[in-house]
Amino acid sequence: MSSERRDRAVRAAVEQGLLTEEQPVAALLDVAGIRTCAAALRDAFAAVTDAPVLHAFAVKAAPLVPVLALLDDEGIGAEVASPGELALARAAGVRPERIVLDSPAKTPGELREALALGIAVNADNPQELARIDALVRSAPSTSPVGLRINPQVGGGAIEALSTATATSKFGVALRDEGARESVVRAYLDRPWLTRLHTHTGSQGVPLALMAEGVAAAYDLAEEINRAACRQQIDTLDIGGGLPVNFASDDQTPSFAEYAQLLRERVPGLLDGRYGLVTEFGRSLLAKHGLILARVEYTKTSGGRPVAVTHAGVQVATRTVYDPASWPLRIEAYDAKGRPRTGESVVQDVAGPACFAGDLLAEARALPPLEQGDVIAALDTGAYYFSNHYGYNSLPRPGVHGYTTAPDDTVRFSVVRAPQTMAEIVAESGGAQPDALL
Ligand SMILES: *Cc1c(COP(=O)(O)O)cnc(C)c1O
């Protein structure tokens, strides 16, 4: 989001009382920004292919029903990887033909439900294919079914998010001894296996490597179709994984850049013979969300200023545990929500949790923060506040969508209400205090 739009939203959030003593953390989602981003994704692929393309948002990036409904309104479906994510997509009204089920650990019950609903399923491995064999024999299904392969093209800068390494847990490792032949055989044995899936993400993986993974899947699809003497594979699911720029407001790389790269690198993929599925998550939401938190205290420690805020590991889990991989930009505002100016000083921005590493930013140059100020953690629309971590029984913050009217007034709507103390007690065994007595 632009810094102007952001500043206006922060100011309005403070003025409209979204941040209080009881609710010292609030998350904001820029509705117009999400819509613009969804349109950019659609346009990027429409510019390179006439084939049907289903863009399925990776629900884990922002598992919030109103977000899924907003994206559905923009023509974007849902990629789900658990019964919970499927339930969210259905609650958002996403139609079965726009839902794709992935996950390396689907149970027989999950597979049965997916096949009964007619949602697309990507099998992870041969054992799962065998389960699907039995299920489709007993009850014919309209679900398009694919197999996930790991092209083993290598990892990116963040090991934990690299899905296409030699030993990744995902999919069939295509370069392993005998794997390619057995995948081709698996397709020839199953005329209903009509899709092929790969996801060479995520954050930290360069575009060229992503394209190499897609190219490997395309080459395999061509090989299978030649062996089958027909176009058995009619759709390639190329996954998500477009990296996000956390260093500035620029949206780079863009969906258009990636689509153009695919056109150069894998032209056959886009010549109309194959339908496409994409599964972008972070790149659709990250830059359209932010976390606001009140500064409760300021102090100095070892001579370094420290601002103790209410946002820490519970909403920025990856940043706190792996700050080198997940640095977040922090903006400083005063108690009225106006941007703080003034000579920057090097300071720590700490969270509320009881361990020393709970820092949103360490040794960061920011205008001097004061008690009662507000900090904003930027680019947190994906995988941050929506993926809350329950440490210290800290509540899930409220999430508020906002739109700006032509006269610059900002309107908020509740996407997710803040978690209540009663809910925290209830989910922590509060109904059975005597269970261990
Ligand atoms: C997580 C995931 C995605 C989305 O990745 P992003 O980096 O958020 O775009 C897509 N597909 C699969 C199978 C995933 O596991």
C-alpha cells in the first residue's frame, strides 16, 4: 500500500478507537489493495495465454473467511491443505470447481470428502494414489486429480520454505532413481489422472528457479502425453511462491514479470493446449496488511533504547524466531496516529512475550518512540496476524478491513473480532479444571 494511504488508515484507526488499552494490537487489511493485486494477477496471465486459468489463493497465507470471499469475488479460488482450510473456503462460498486440495498428509476421510465434493485433488505420493484408486472405484468422482512432483531444482535463500530441494518432503522426487518412469507408468495406468502439480516456492526462491521447476513439470507432461498417445494431462498446476519485497513499498517482482518469464522459458505451457492452475499466497496479501500496536513502555537497556509494544511473537512468529530471514519494516506514529518525525535513534522494538528474543526489530533506526505511541509492522498481510501463535496466552488481535471514500474518509469493517479472555480460557481447558485432580 502507498505510504499516504497507510498513514491515513493508521490515523483513522487511532481516531476511530480500534486501538485501546483492552485491544492494544489491531491488524488492518487494505481492501482496494487486495482487489488491485488480484486484478494484476489475472491480467498477468491473461496477457500471456488464452487457456483457462484458475488462480487458487493459498489459504494458509490468510485463513480468514472474509478474505477468501473477497478474493472469490475477484474470481480467485482457494488452494486448501487441511480440513480446516477447506471448511473456511466453503464458508466463504467458494464453489467446488474453484477449490484445489493439496497437502502431504491427507487422510482417507479427507480424500473421500474432496472426491465427493468434486474439488480438484493433487496426490502427493504413490501411496495416496493407491487410496484414490480405491475411492474412485467405489464412487465415481468428477474431481480433477493430479500428482505433485518435486522437480528437485534446488532451494532458495530460506531453507524452511524451499520445497524443491533434493530431499524435500513434498511430492514425488522426480530425479530419484526410477522415479520418472514410475510416474509415467502411474499416469498410463490411470486414465483419469489428468493433472500435474508442482510448487517451487516460496519466499527466497528466485524467479528463474521457479520457472525451472515449472519447465520440468511441463517437460514431464509432454512426455506422459506422448506415451499416452493423447493429451491425457490437460491441466498443469504450477503452484505459487512468488517472493515478496519486504524492503520497500514496491511490488517487485510482479506477477506480470513472472508470467513473461514463463512465456520465454516455457512457451509450450502457454500455447493453449494446457489449462493452468496457480496457487499464489504471500504475493497476493502480504503488502496489503499491517499490524498496529501500542507502545506500553520505553526504557533503555545497556544504553540502548527499547520500546516495549504489544506486538511480538504471537503475530510475527517467523520474524521473531528467524529475524535474518524475515525482517519487517516498522513505522513510528504518535499517540494520535500521526507519523513520528525527528532524528532517528537506534532502538529495539520489543513484543510483550516473556522471552528475550521477542523483538519485532533489533537495533533499528527510528524516530524516538514514546509511551503511548503506535508502531506499525508493514507487509504483514500474509502469514503474520492471520497465523496467530498462542504463546503466553496472548489473544488473537482483531482484523479490520478498510476502504477509503473519495473524500478520504476511512471506513473499517470487522474481518475477525479480537479474541476474548473467555475464549482463551475455554480453548485452554477451562471447561474441565478438575480433569487432572
Ligand atoms: C504454501 C503453498 C503455496 C503458496 O505459497 P506462497 O509462497 O504463499 O505463494 C502454494 N502451493 C502450495 C502447495 C503451498 O504449500
